Amino acid sequence: MEYTKYFLTTTFLLSLLATINLFAEESKMQKTNKKNIHIAESKMIMGATEYIKIEPPGVTLNARIDTGAKTTSLDARDITPFERDGKKWVKFSVYDADKEYQVERPVFDTVLIKRHGGESQRRYMVKMRVTADEVSQLIPVSLTDRSAYEFPILIGRNFLKDYFIVDVSQKNLLKKFKNNENK
């Protein structure tokens, strides 16, 4: 009888200790914000809009962050396909306020984008370097005329994953490029 009591007490204490260690390890990997929501330390928080640098042409644009979009989309106008060394390329214009930049990129892919309330649209995809704060990635970007939209670039999950958490109640949380500084 005494042995069973000792065994059960020891088992209980060991499970309690294991649970405490598990919570201690988890708290090292996470920090808690004001509302007790756990956020991984390795991810940065960005707002619903941010200033993003796009290369080429090396310009900073005000971007809409869209976790519902699979890919990033850039306002590109006068999109003209051409061939260089037997490969498909496109040239297009990118605008920063009233300044126009001419860009040429090899075609990475073409995709059919299904639009809510509109016809599907075939778009060219090119690889471009996108930078937000200290995160810089060479990612596929779809080219489309976004002149009717407030934001010339829409940042999708292909840039956000693994690096960012989006707080849709905030704007311009990232330090670098804030208020269009540090172009």
C-alpha cells in the first residue's frame, strides 16, 4: 500500500515537473503582448499598410498588406513582352508618385488570376527583390495595372510567410522606410 502511494506521488510530481519545463521552454520561444496573445519572437509585426522597397528600380512604395493574396502584385503599366537571347522578357513602367521608371525582367511564369466580381486575367510573373525593414527576398511578383487602386503594390503571402505577422488594426509599424524615408 505504501509503495503504491509513493509511486503515485512520484509519478504526479514528475508529470508536474515535465509540464513546468514545457511551459518554461515555450515561454523562451514566445513573448506575450499587452493582450496576452503569444507571438513568436522570430516574426516581425507589420501593419495593414507599409512602405516597401522594390528592386529594380530601387523605389519605395506604399503597400497594402493582404494575407488573403497568395502572391505579391505590382502596378506595372505599358507591359510589353519581348525576346532576349531566345527567352521571354517583359518591359514595363513603374511609378512612384509622378516619376516613371522603366524596368526589364525575364518572365518567370504566367498565371491566370481569378478576380472576385470580374473576369480572370492572365498576368506575367517576374522575380523582383522586395524589402520590408530588414527582410529582403527575391520573390515572384505578378504585373498588372493597379492605377485604379490606392496602393501601387499588394504584398501577398509569398513575401509574408515565415517572417511577418500582420496586425490589421495598425499602419506603418516597420522602422525602415517609414514615412517613405531611406529610399
